[in-house]
Amino acid sequence: MHIVPKQQKLDPDQQRLLELFERIAPGERDSLLAFAEFLVQRGSQQTSTVDQSLPLEPKQVERPADESVVKAIKRLSESYFMLERDQLLDETSSLMTSHIMQGRAAVEVIDDLEALFKKHYQDYLNKS
């Protein structure tokens, strides 16, 4: 059974992909499509980031009242998506450790995390 009739206008890679798709079980096709969509999205994000001549603005995500430190890190990472996570890792880990191992209050640690992300964002702006 062919999903799409074989067309001679397809290049060899397209034809191979179509043939592989036809051989995959119907339930597994969703995984292949999801992965292809992921690759397309990742490629467009890389292109749009590279094409940006102006610095990116952080997303404004409101701080919930009873936020945990882990959720704060996720929120700030989402808000400051343009920052290199490797550069934040050491300081973020230290703050997380001070909360878990030394018992620092979550609110204090989150305040420090927000200041840390703002500082790194300012560095990002200065480099742009």
C-alpha cells in the first residue's frame, strides 16, 4: 500500500523518507512526525536567533505566591530564554544548595535567583 503515489519529481531523500514512512507501523508514524516537527522548529529557532540584530527581551512571567525554588528556576529560565544556561549553572546550583542543604528560605533564594538572572541579562545586553 502506498500512502502517496510514487512521483518522479521527488528528490532521492524525499523518496526514501516516503518509503520509510510507508513501512512504519501506523501507531509509530506519530513519533516520526513529532520528531520532524521538532527538527523544523529547532531549525527555525536557530535561524531566528541568528538573524536577530537587536537583543531579545525577556518574557514577563509573573512570580506565583507559593513558588518553589525549582519552579522559580524553570520560570526564570523560560523568561530569560536568551541567556546561556551554562553560564548560570554554577551560581544557580549554589543557590539551590543553600536552600536544600543550609535551609535558606525559598523566598530569599528566589529573590537571589531573580537578581542573578537580571545580572546575566544585563551582561547579555552589554555584549549585544
